[in-house]
Amino acid sequence: MFNNNRTRDDRPAMPPAPPMQQPSSGGSTAKRGMFSVIGPDITITGNVKASAELHIEGRIEGDVDCGTLVQGAESQIMGSVVAESARLAGTIEGAVRVRQLTIERNARITGDVEYENITIENGGHIDGRLKHMSAVSVAPAPARTTGYDPTPVAPAAEIVSPNFGQNNSSAA
């Protein structure tokens, strides 16, 4: 009489979701252990921004900005890439700016590459300029206030003697 369980759901209870982790105090907003994947059958037209790790297996027609980038061998990025670290194996047509950069043997990059540390596997291809960025940004040098003034005092024709290199002494 009191044991009427017909309305009770016999499915197992779903465990509670794990608590969200707060970003570390190291200044990075990337969440530990979290990543996003853009699969091989996906094409994105537009910019992609991720605070955590990003795995790209598909095609991006736009800029990519993320903490860590892992690019698959068949993937394509038609735009610039900015990341703290990246492992590139596909095709990129655009500028790349990454602190810790690994270019795998299948990678094909057409564009300038700016890096702090770089590893290029045998067979990796870059068609562009490589530029090392320093760990500490250097402030521009202050203007010189002592000594040299690059403004000429007189026109060049008056500075250079018309008899330059000729012997002006007369032998008697």
C-alpha cells in the first residue's frame, strides 16, 4: 500500500558535473586539461580565439589566437596565427607569431614567422622571413643629445674639394 514505486525512475543517477576550475594566478586564462577541437570536416570562415588549447584538424579562413595550438597534418589556416606555444603540421598562409614553436616535417608555412624558441623538423617548409623575438622587449633608444648632428653644415659640393685625390704640390 505505501510501497508504490511505479513513478520512480529506475535509470542510474547522473553524477554531478565537476566543479569549474578557476584560472591560475600565473596570468594565463587557459584552463588546465581543457582543449577545443575543430574536426577535419569543419571549415570556419572568420577569426578563432581560444583561451585554452586548440586542436585544428579542419580549415580556418581567418586568424587564430590561442594559448596553445596543435595543428594536424591535413589542416589549413588561411590567416595569421598568434599563440604562446604551437605544434604545426599542416598548411598556413599568413604570419605566425609564437613563443615556443615546433614545425613538423609535414608543415608548409607561407608567411613571416616570429618566435622565441623554434624547432624545425627535417622536411618542414617555411616560405617567409624568420624573426627571433626577445624574451624581454627592448625600449626604443632615447634620442642622442650629445655630440653628433647629422645635418650637413654646407652643401656636399662645397665640402668635397674639386682637386680631391690630386697632388697639389709643385716640384721646383
